[in-house]
Amino acid sequence: MNRTLIAGSVALALAGCGGSSFNEVFEDTSTGTISIAITDAPVDNVTEVWVEFSGVTLKPQGGDEIEIAFSSPKSFDLLTLQNGVTAVLQEPTTVPAGPYSWVRLGVNAELGVRDSYAIQDGMEVELRIPSGSERGLQLSGGLTVTANQSSSFVVDWDLRKALVDPVGQPGVLLLRPSLRISDQTRSGTLTGTVDAALLDANATGCANDLAADTGNAVYLFDGPNSDVDDINDSDTDPVVTANVTQDQDGDYVYSVSYLEVGDYTAAFTCTASNDDPAEDDNADDAVDPFEFAAVVNDISIAEGETTVVDFTAAQ
């Protein structure tokens, strides 16, 4: 059976348990506090992505699912949550301590209802999730809630990997579960600059728009000296991507927050707008070629630290 928690703005009540209090239900279980925020890695072909959340479901290892239903839906434009900016999805909530197998985000995406949608080419299009609104979007990566402590996690929604334009379904975009979850207190940041020469379309054949800050991106892959590839819904997909934008000083910069501690490989491309997440793209494509202009191996991310990696034309 599932335990269902109704999360309100002030109090947390337990529903469907015969009137028992939360402490009575879990009186023999140590507890901790969990909060969940969301952030986003941006994409080029939309200007707004509004997702309406109905709740969160947690699956303790060896225990029943715990469903946290929001007292009212929460809606966010994911494109406003970039470069480390987050929004609180789940307020601090007391749950049993220990390891959890997965987290599921409840998303309202009903056909013909203005709940989750995107703005593409100035027009509103519906967002649909492949598994249907009844199941939501599940993150398979586990997490641990520490006893008698507050655990804060962030869900990174990489829209470059998640948004798919389905063939034969005009006015609809599919929202795939391309998410990762990280412990905010046990993560690091990757940031750096990109040599302007790598963004020069005349010199490199880039498919970018510098005025609109589109087409330029850094792809981050798990492990040192990893093979780098486009997004094609396979095991070779990057862990996360980050747009390259021009800052106030005229430098081209990128940033990736909430990375798990470990080693990575990073690659820069100025043809990111040609990367179809549903297809295997490559440099030999006569119409929309995709390739990396520079690769950096052996990047180490340490807890609580910022690692700086710059891309140069010589790489």
C-alpha cells in the first residue's frame, strides 16, 4: 500500500491512515527531513516551458511508497531556472530516514487542458509525457535521507535532452524523464569560458545565433576520457548540458551546478541547435551537421568547490 501525505503551506497531515498521527505511524522508524528543489539546463527551440506539478512520490528501499500530494498544483517556467537558480518544489517534509530507490514527480499534462505547455515559435503547444500523467516522471537514481538531519536535493531537468517534437503530432511536445537528482550539500560546480574563435560561424561552420545566445553548448559526460557523442536517447548521452552565453564583459561563459563528486569529460559544440534528441546526429549530415569543436578530459568535481575549465581554439 502507499502512504499519502498532504503537503500544505503550514502543516503536514497524514491522509488515509484512520486518523493516526504521523508520529504514531512511524513511531518505530527514525526520521529525517527532505526538501526538493528544481533547476534546468536550457534548450534553444522554445522560449517558455511551464510544467505543473501535483506532488512527489518517494520509494524507500524495502518499504511502501510515500506519496506527498500538494494541496494545490505548483507551476514553474523551467527556462527561468538556469545557472544554479532553483525553485522549491517540495518544502521540508518529515519522512523515514534511510535509502530511497527512486523519486517520482507528479505532473499534470492532460490532453486539451492548459496545465503544462511550452511557447514555441510564438505559439503555445501542449506538453505530454510518454508515460502519461497518471504515472508522472520517475528518477531512477537513489538518494538517502539522514536520520535527525535535513537533506536537501535538487532535480536538474535537462530540456535539451527532454523535449522531443513527435512526428505527426502538431501542437504537441513530448517531455521525457531526462532528469538527475543531486544532494545540494554534497555537490560541486563546473564553470568556464569559451574562446570566441570557436563560435565563429565563418571559420568553423557553426549553426548558432550569437545575438540570441543559441546553438552553443557544453556537454558533460560521466568519467574521464569518455567518448563524446550527441544526444540520441542512449547510454552515450551526456550527463547534462549547459548553454554558452555572453556575459556583461563580452566573454562567452557557461556554468553547470549541482554536479555529483567525480570525474567527467566536457565537450563544446557550436552546432547544438542541430542536435535532435530522438536521432543519432553526426558531422556527415549534409543538412544539419553536428560535431564537437573542443574536448577536455579528466575533469574532477569536488564537494563544495567550483572547477574552472576553459575551452580554447587549440584544444
